[in-house]
Amino acid sequence: MSVSLREVAARAQVSVGTVSNVLNRPEVVSALTLERVQKTIKDLGFVPNAFARHLRAGFSRTLGLIVPDVANPFFTEVARGVEDAASKRGYAVFLCNSDESVKKEEKYINVLIQQQVRGILITPSNRDPAHLEALLDRGIAVTLLDRETKSRTQCSVSVDDIRGGEIAIEYLVTLGHRDIAWVCGPESIPQVADRGTGVTNVAKLASISIKTIRVTLMNAVQGEHAVTEILSLPKLPTAIFCANDIVALGVMRGLLDRGIRIPEQMSLIGYDDIAFATSAAIPLTSIAQPAYQLGVASAELIISECEKGEAHAHQQIKFQPKLVIRASTQKPA
């Protein structure tokens, strides 16, 4: 059985209002009374009903975070940044995994609305997340995470993925590669589309051949399966660029299982620079994104909007990706 506020008051021989002050405004309670009530709370195992307090106050100190793949270490690091920044400001975070599904994303949004979250940080599953407008109508702040927006009613924190794709191909071209495979996910994923735009931009300028291999899911298993298609191409590429590190690690495993040496026979580059990239069988060259900083910046923006309301100035923050060179790339043989 849960312990009520009234039971705490009776045991501590104080009023219900005094217990409420101990919980919410301890500075107005005398030291002796504060100590007695806090001891009673501990002895009885009383847990304050945060939901009821939120109803009385008219707002909560909770945020929702919806990411496309919590199993991807990139989003794990993003979530850690969000949670750390939110915790410092006294906010809790509900973490939801959409699996790049609009239907699942909408389901979680409804759940978060029911939980009366103050704001939602989200990496939308498509380029036109019109369903987010309903949140603004309800007075729930929204910040796009790992996605740029042109909207004047929302904040966003993103990385220049077009530039990231350009950096990867520019580096491979500098090494001397002319035949490159681009292993990516569905075009409907905005980050994939933007990185692909960067790939195409440089390929046209350098007049090189790019072979696009699409996987249905951005995971290691799909990356390993992509190797079969790569090796069946009429002309074998000398380098492979993958849309994220998880796919790249799957490609690496597929190549090594077939006896193809990396980087002597095939250079390989990923995207995200997750922690596993450095400890792979062959340390992976990657395009780094500041995942933790993305999380921190997005949390700070949405908390600012939650607390300042109309006085909050919406911002669109864009980080720049960086090339991290390791052992998986070299000049073609």
C-alpha cells in the first residue's frame, strides 16, 4: 500500500501543508521540523506523487526523446547527452525507439502527450513531419534532433550531412580511388539522402564512377549482405563508403570472410565515428558527428523553450562533420 501525504503529516505531528512545504519549499520550514518530516518520509517510505504535483502546477518536468534506432551507438550517445543536460536542469527523459516507422512514431507521440511531457525531442522518420504540428497546438515544445528545419516555430540541431558525404568522397578521390561503392539505406531517410547528395556532388566534379548499393535496414547484417552485391558488380570498386559505421562494420566482416584484405584490396569508410570504429578488426576510417554535443544542445534548446515560452528565440544549430582517418583506407593497389 502506498503512503499518503496525510499519513506522513499525522506521524510527524505536523499539518499537511507543512509536509507539502518540506517537499516543495524546504527553505520556509524550520530546521527541526524539516529534519523530523524528512525522517518520517524516509521511515514510511513515502514517494511523492509527481503526476499530481504536475497537474496542480500546470506543467511537468519531463521530456520525450524519440530516436530511430536506440541500438545504434550513435543514438545511444545522443541520448546520453540529452539525459545529462536534462538532469542538470531537473528534468527526466522518456526514451522511445521509432524504428524509422511513422506509425510507431505517432504512437509514441500519443503516449508522451498522455504523460503530459513538457517537450519532445525527435528525429522524424520522414522529411515532412506534419503530425508534429499537433504538438505545438497543445503547447508542447518540439525540437528536431539530427534534422534541420526551416520552420520558425521549432528549434533544430543537426549535422551538415551533405558536407559529410562530400568529405568522404573527396578523401577517397585524393587517395586515387576512381571506382567507389556507396552503401546506403532507403532514400526516404533524410540523413541518407543528404549524404548521398554529397556523394553525387563530388562524383560529378571529379568525373568518377559511383555504384549505389541500397540496404533495407541500416544495420550490420544488411551491410554483410551488401558485400555479395558489391562483388557481383561488372567492375570491382577499390573503395566502399557506407552511410553509417554499423553498416560499414557489417561490410568489413563480409569482406574479411571472403578473404578480401582491407585496405590492401579494398578501402572502407563509415559515418558517425562510433566508439566501436576504433576497436574493429581493422580500425575504421569514418566521418565523425558530435553525437553527445547534439544531445546536449537539443536538450538545452527545448528546456529554454519550455521555461521561457514565447520569449524563447528559436534556433537552428548545425554542426560540421569531420574526417577521422584510421587503418581501413589507403591508396588503391
